[in-house]
Amino acid sequence: QVQLVESGGGLVQRGGSHRLSCTASGIDFETYTIDWYRQVLGKPREYIARISTGAFPHYKNSVKGRFTISRDNARNPTYLQMDNLTPEDTANYYCNFWKGSENYWGRGIQVTVSS
């Protein structure tokens, strides 16, 4: 059974840093591109970052320079390092990947940035 689990959410102060992890089971993790999304209540889920199987990153412009996506295929997780956080980064964060035509999501993890 394929499963994605996000971890590391919590409360952080404005300007602070936080790291999220996404752990996958039921797949050969290193063979899939992994995406991170986030969603604010009442708004559409938005793409924020991607890391390819070759560990090449891509970012939404609004997080470029502040967020860093990485992966450690030997240990499974994908990480999302978030720096210089603002209250506008408060959201539920999700990891995601496609396996053929099937799309898999984690349950999400809340990050709250206080002002």
C-alpha cells in the first residue's frame, strides 16, 4: 500500500525556520519526483516545490530563495526547509507524487507562523 506521511509541522515565529519531512512507503521512493503543496483554509491548494529523481529542485516564485527542497534517497524522506517564514506561509503542507496516472497525497501537516 502506497502511503505518504508528512511530519515536522508546528508553530514558528515570524522570520524563523522550520523543516518538514515527507516519508513514503510502498514505493521505490528514489524513482519518483516528489512535490510539495500547501493550502490555506478556503483557498485552492498551491504548488510550492518539486524535486526530481536526480535531486534537481524547482520552486514557486513566492518561496524561491526562502524554501529548500531536498531528498535523501538512502533514507527515504524528502525535506522542505523553510526559512524567513512569514504569517503568509501559514498553511497545511502536503507532499505528493504521481505513479503513472495515479496521484498520491499525504494527509498534510499544519505550519503556523505567528506574527
